[in-house]
Amino acid sequence: MLRVFLLVLAFFMVFSGNAQKSVNDYKYVIVPTRYNFLKKDDSYQLNSLTQFLFKKYGFHAILQGQELPADLITNGCKGLQADVTKNSGLFITKLVVTLKDCNGREVFASAEGTSKEKDFKTAYHAALRDAFKSVEELNYSYNGNAESGAQSGQQAAIQAPKPTTVEKESAVSTPKSQEKELQPQPNPTAKESSKYLLNGNTYTLKKTSFGFELYQDQSGTKGKIYQLERNNSYLINAGDLSGSGYFDGFGNFVLERVNPVTDKVIKDILARQ
């Protein structure tokens, strides 16, 4: 009898833990520019369609490489990382949509979307729309829980000993611009080296005393990335990739540089692998 009770209790604990994870807790969805089962960015316009469908069902969806909102740059945990995976099937295209949080935990997985169309683009689009029926059933509505939880976590992380009277007086006059700088920034620099993808090329960032060495895996050394005094701000000296950059909340490296042909500032995303 005790064994049955413990099994029932364990079931409800697991159910309760899963129930606490809701897509409604998250403000953004980041859609990658390429899925692993395809060889090119936005092949068959599948990534663009993914963004469109998320928006259709009420999500604030951002395609990787587009400008990120300031609050998402500061706190990447406000967003979910979307992905589409292809399951094997004979004469049937099968796709599944998933959403993971900033720690890589799966928050949502759709039912398998299928299509028997022979044309690749038609089949992928039909299967994706079929999978998004599960997304539609979520009736997504952002509730701000993850945001408030993240803010309280950040406050706890930067708590210091109680200030003296003099410190309290100076704290009152602290400009809001300075307060923003006190917020913890994404710090993906803990690893000695990480892989990134840009325009079909694979890059490696190796941590050094000055910041990072940047290697293009196909051709060798590319250049250097220097960490500036301002937190999460970098200067890149790497030929045509030279410019400035920062890490976003998902650990991707956002590169801003001048297009030598148009003399306009462009933004690229080195997507973390």
C-alpha cells in the first residue's frame, strides 16, 4: 500500500513540475535561420514560415539575425529558442516544432506534422502547418512570469551588504543609465572555446587574456576579438569581419560592421552551435 502511495505521489510531483513550465511565461521566441536537416539558411522559406506562424498565433517571434529588443539582450531567459526537427518516414515528411528555454530545457514539443506531398517545399510547408496546430491549441498569452522571476533572481544575484547612511544617500542620486550597467550581462565566455556558424562557415572562438582568438575552421586564423572595459562589449579585428560586437542572451555573437560597398552598418549573427 505504501509503495502505491509513493508511486502516486511521485506521479503528481512530476506532473506538477511539468505544469509549472508554460510558454505563456516567456515574452519572445527566437527562430533560427537554418535547421539542422537543411543545408542553407531559410531553405524553402521554412524558417520564415516558422516565424510567420508563431506571429499568427500571438507570439513575439524574432528571426535570428534581426535586431533584438533591449530587454532580451539584457536577459535572454525572456525568450524561447525555437527549432524544427525532421523525423524519418518513407514517402512521408514529418516535422516537429520544439521550444527550449535559455538553459536548454524543453518547454514545448508539438505533435508530429505530416505531409505526403512529393515536392519538397510543398511538403515541408504542409507538414509545418500541420505541426503548428499544436501551437495554435496553446492559446498563447504572455503573462510575464518568467520576466518577474528573472528580475527577482537578478536582484538576488547582485545583493550586497546593507549600505551605510552615506552609501544610501549616494545611491538615491544614481542615474538610471548607471543602474542598467549594474544588471548582470550574458556571460558565455566561461568555456575555453565555442563553435559558431555564419553564412555557412564555421568559426571557433578561443578564450585568451585579451578576449578571444577568432578562427575560421575552413581556413585557419581569422583575427582577434578584444574585450573592452564596458561589460559585454568587444572590438573585432578580423579583416572583412572587423567591427564591434556583443553576446546576446542565447550566447550568439552579434557582429556590427561596415559594408565596404554601401558604407552602411550591417549586423551579422554568429550563431552558437
